[in-house]
Amino acid sequence: MTFIDDVLQGRATIDDFDAYSEAWDEAEEDLGEFHEYAGLLWPEYALWATDHDHISGDDVLTYVIAARRHKAGLLDHLRSVKGQDPTAAEIYRLCGWWAKDWEAVSQHYGED
């Protein structure tokens, strides 16, 4: 199970993300790439890991989790709420930094 899976199942909250990161860092066995261990697509992880002026990593995780709850990709979810949600609009704008990465995962996951 990943961090995202555990949040969706009610076994974790966004506040637990650092504990998952520490567990990955301290694991003696190879757990793979951190973004996969956490349940994030590469561009979602890149958004989370990059320091932004007005957007926190927790903001990014909140929208990733909301997208998963709605069974939507992050871009589709942000597109659907950005008109009434300034934070979603800013994250959607920041997604442009990883446009090629989004294109690759969107084709794989069937997002527009």
C-alpha cells in the first residue's frame, strides 16, 4: 500500500506524509522510487517537491487525493475546479512546468 492508498482508505492523513518519507529513507530493502512508494505520479511528485511561493506540498497532496477520490487524473480534477478555486488554478498553472511529463502520464492513464 502507498501513502495515497492509505489516505484514501482512512489509515493515514496528509500529516503522516513525512513518516512515510522517513520509512522509505530508513528501509533496508529497496522500495523503489519514492514517488511510486508514496503513490504519486512523477509530475505530481515534482509539484510536491518544488518550492512555490503560494503553494505548499500539502496543497498539492490535497488535490492529488481529491482527484483520486473522484477517480480522475490530477489535471482533469484541477481543470474542473480551477474556475472557483484559486489554489487549484495556481497548481494547474504550475503543471505547465512538467508539460512533457504530464503528456506521457496522461497518455498512459487516459487523461485529456
